[in-house]
Amino acid sequence: MRIDRRRADEMREVYLERRAQKFPAGSALIEVGNTKVLCAATIEDKVPAFLKGTGTGWLNAEYSMLPGATAERNSRERSKISGRTMEIQRLIGRALRAVTDLSAIGERSIIVDCDVLQADGGTRTASITGAFVALVEACETIYKVGGVFPVKDFVAAISAGISQDGEKLLDLCYAEDSTAAADCNVVMTGAGELVEVQITAEKKAFTRSQLNELLDLAEGGIAELISMQKDALGRDLVWRVGRVG
């Protein structure tokens, strides 16, 4: 039995709601167990210099952990962000760009902000899953009927890991993650294609077969998360994803 009495292949309870903020073009609040992340997508009518005149847009992500998000106060990153924050921002951006047709948004930039309100493991994976909903909601504001909807497919992310006694676990909370023999973050599309796999052995090397088991665990969890994304988007938006014309 795990710390929070879940089965090895059981996710934490997930709450996902769109329209979490009034002003951004798209927003969502996601709660995965005790981890809470507010995601917002803003659209600007400009692109980086290297894209000017190309007719193609850009998508970038920013990630931040609020001071009260952890048991001990987390200092604000004011003038310089940490390497961890930079890594997570880039991961979120890559995950969302993997399912976004940047040419379909024209010469615009989409900035996705993920602010961690409370952290208990899996903040980067929760950010990706929630940010996707905010992205779809934002793209609806620039979509023209008969055109290509900028979001081509669903994408979500989840963690998996190997405990000290060799058990494969899905969706690690902080206590499990901090003691795991290996931990893994998996980003996958609705079509079942992998966007990114981050896995690290902390105290003991793992085998190829163990990696395959973790990927199978993650695939099942991501399928559940995508179903929740569809529920959150509702009938008015879920059918837009992947639509051409």
C-alpha cells in the first residue's frame, strides 16, 4: 500500500476546470492530489524577430512556483531564473508546440504561464496537462470557421517511478518521488506518440524492461488525463482539436 493508500497503477484525484481566470484568452486550474497549478494562455499580435514576415507564429511557456507553494517558503525568482525553472519552461513549451500548427495562428505569439500554487510532486506534468486546456481555449478566440484549428491533437503528461523495493508506481507524490530508485516523466499525445521521456536512476540503475513497464503505466494514466481534458473543454471546444475546415 502506498503512502496515500493508492494502488500502484492508480493516479491521484484530478480536478481540471477551464475559465479559471477572466482576462487571459484561455485559462485552466488543475489539481493533482495536493499539487495545484494555474495555467493561462495569452495571445499577442507579434512574433520573435526571426519569424517576422514568415506568416508563422510562436508559442512559449513560462513557469513559476509561488513562495507559499512548498512547506518552506520558496524565494521568488526576480532577475534570474534557476536552471530547474528554465528546464521546466522549455519542457512545457516543447510539449505544447508538438501539437500546435504554428502556421495556423499567423504572426502571433501565444505565451502560456504556469504558476504553481501548491506543490506535492508532478508540477511539470500537471502544468502540461492543464496548459493544454488553456491553449485550446485561447486558440478558439482566433480560429475562423473553415480554417485550420491550430491545435492538432491532445497532449498530457504524468510521472511514474520505481520504488526502493522495485515496485512500479504511477503519478508519484513528493514523498514517493524524493525516495524513488528511479523517476520518470512522460509526455504523450492523444495518438499515443511520445513527445518526451525524462527518466533518471537515483540510487540504482534500471533495465530496459523496467522502462517499458513505466511507459505502459504512463500511457494508461495519460489516456485518463486526456479524457479529463475533453470533459473540461466540453462540447463547445473538444471537437475543435484536430479540425481542418
